[in-house]
Amino acid sequence: MDAKRESAMDLIFDSAVQNDSFAKKLRDLRLSRSPRLSQERVARQLGVTRATLANYESGRVSAPLWFACAAASYYGVGIGELAEIDDERIREECEHRIAKSAGRL
């Protein structure tokens, strides 16, 4: 990917993912793990505060796209399973970044 396109994608990754489905899925993924994961543990792993994660899970605050990709990677799911992203290029780039970061979280 050339530098100009990468810069544009970085700007897109600062955009937000917000819908009730994302918030519910984010919370459900955390609670479905055995043993259940605490918000504190997940927040620490994803580089946000517990309060920020709680706001994303409740839908009070829109999550940045970079966070949605990091969460998908952390939980081992595709971005399509976690967030509804209509733009195919963004979805593909997100999947690429998830694959590239696998094992680093």
C-alpha cells in the first residue's frame, strides 16, 4: 500500500463505529469467555481504560474503528462479526490489520 493510501486509511481508522449491535456484541464476546473476562482485564489488553470500555459496551460512546479491529483480533473474530462496516475496502483493510496484529495483543 502506498504512503498516501496508508495515510488515508489511518484517517478512516480514527472514525467511529457506533450501533447498538456493536455494543452488544462487544459485551457478549467478553462475557461469553470462560472464565468470564473482567472489563479491567480486557481494557488493559486493548489499551483503553475500564470506563472507556464500559462506555463502548453500553453504546454511550462510539468506539474508534482502530478499537473495533483490535477487539476483533483480541477475541479472534472477524471484523464483520463484531462491527457492521459497509465499505468493502475498509473491511478488507481492517481484516488485514487484524491478521497482521495476530498474537501481539
